[in-house]
Amino acid sequence: MPAELIERDAVSRILAAARELFAEHGFDAVSMNAIAEAAGASKANIFHHFKNKDELYLAVLKTACANSCEQIERFGQDEGSFEQRLERYAAEHLNHILDNEQVTRLIQRDLLDNGPRRGRQFAEQVFGQNFGRLVEILREGQLRGELRQDIDPAQVALMIIGTNLTFFQAREVFRHFPDVNFAGSPETYSRMAMDIVLRGIQPHGTRNAEKE
């Protein structure tokens, strides 16, 4: 096997082992020895690719976010109206965090425990590029007249992400609320949430009538 493929395989095994261990035990509880053993690699080999555990951890998160990047690019390039593409992106994002439950919980736990330390790292090295691209696409929609001019596209992006994270965090609770009939259907939840994001909660025409 060529050396390049051997190196790539080693990195893949290290990232996979680290992801599983970090997700199960949390960052602080996982040692580099444990990762090396799970990956079938030596510590020296791990440090050849990652200078410390922190860098390996961030690499794991960046790898997990690769699919999110693809979803955002599809949102920017897909056919269909802006509304249809935005609804499709929101549903794909929700499914992504549900399908990657362990990593999503790991990130949330780490932010709760180490927010002041991790917040900047996550923003600059993990999520910032994807978030910036999402805001850029929303701003392009504004320029084409597909979104209101008086709203902040970053706020819209945060509303979509926050709405999905709320479903992820609380679905096992609100599925037992008598008035909630969408807890078992992420697709229904996303469609209803995006309808509110796009159209608000006031009757059609009320907002404009009040301004006049």
C-alpha cells in the first residue's frame, strides 16, 4: 500500500477512535493512551498527526461538521425558490444533528462545562466557517428581494439552528405534552417551525396594516 494511503488510513482510524471515546466519556476523561489502543496505533503516531489532545478533539469535531458544510452549499446552489431551499436546508440540518447524537451531545456538554474556554475555539476553528457561509447565503437572498431587508441574516441563521437544537434536546420531554403532536416527526416539526420563521405568527397582512 502506498505510504500516502497508509497515512490516510491511520488518521481515519485515529479520528474514528477518538470520536467514539470523546462522545462516550467526554474530553477530559479520555487519555491519548486509550485513543491509541482503540485506534490500533502508537501514541507517537498520534502525535505525528496531531500535536496534542486538544488539536485531535477539534479535528474530530471538524470532521463531524463536514456534512453540514455540504448541506449549506446545497442550500446555496440547489434549484427551487429560496423558500423551498431554506426549508430543505433546515430539515437536513435537523436530521444531521439527530443522526449524530453522540457528537451533538458532546459539543453541548463541553460548551456547558467549558464555555468560556471552548466558545472561541469552536467559533474560530469548527463552526465559524459554516455559519459565515449560511449567513452569506441568507444575505444574498436579501439582495435578490427574497428576504426582508430590515432583518439581520445572522439572527435568522441562529433561529434555525436554535430551533433544531431545541427539538434535539427536549423531544423526549415534549413528546409527553398532550398538545404536542410532532415530537415523533422531525420532518413535521421542521416544516412547522420554518413556516413560522418565514411567515411569522400574525395573520397575513396584519403587520403591514399596523405599519400603515
